Amino acid sequence: MRLFQHIVFICVIVLASGCGPKKQKQTTTESKEQVTKGKAKFAFDEEIHNFGSLKNNVKVSYTFAFKNVGGQDLLISRVDEGCSCTTVTWPQRAIKAGETEYIEVVLDTHGENGNLYRTVTLFSNATEKQKELIITAFIQ
């Protein structure tokens, strides 16, 4: 019986020593939601689109989808279309936090030949003041 009491006593001491208050890890990194809170921020599904091989003198379009993942309304103030071969349609209103919107880029291959690489630049109040979208193609 005495041996049993000693074993129980040792088990109680071992268990009690492991039951003290645990220290919590301190984290210095913030989540994206906390970092962008109060600021508008673009999050595009993709920022580069390759039309592939196209014939000369055709019009093609692509729609870039994006979401405002910031905590403030996002407003695109202007767009630099890059060249006369592209036409861009963008939302002319404020995009609310969490809202998804679209930017359509139309490419006119008339007069173009060979490898084509064009940049469309968006100017906005987002954390990244200038955002570039790229379209590429090979014009036959």
C-alpha cells in the first residue's frame, strides 16, 4: 500500500509541475486586413494577359477582374492606355471595400506586326498609386 501512495504522490508532483501558466507567443506580424485597414488596395486575379497569335486588323478584348481589399473606397482617377492601339474602360465611380470590379482592355491590331507588349497604367488613391496591367500578343 505504501508503494502505491508513493507512486500516486510522484504522479501528482509531475502533473502539477507541468500545469503552470503558459507564456503566449508574441507576434509582430499583422494580417493583411490590419495592414491595409483605412487604405484602398487593388487585388487583381491576373495582371498580365497574352492574347496569343492574332491576325492583323482585328479587335480583341480582355476583362481584368479586381477586388478592393482595402478598408477605404478605391477611386481610379485616370488611365494611361499606353498607345493608340488600346482602348480601356474602367469604373468611373468609387469601388467600396470588398467590392469586385472590372477593367476592359480592347486591342486593335490594325497596323501592328510581330511581338506586341503594351502596358496600361491605372492612377488611383490605392496604396499602390500606379498599377500596371500588361497585354501581349503576336500579330501575324
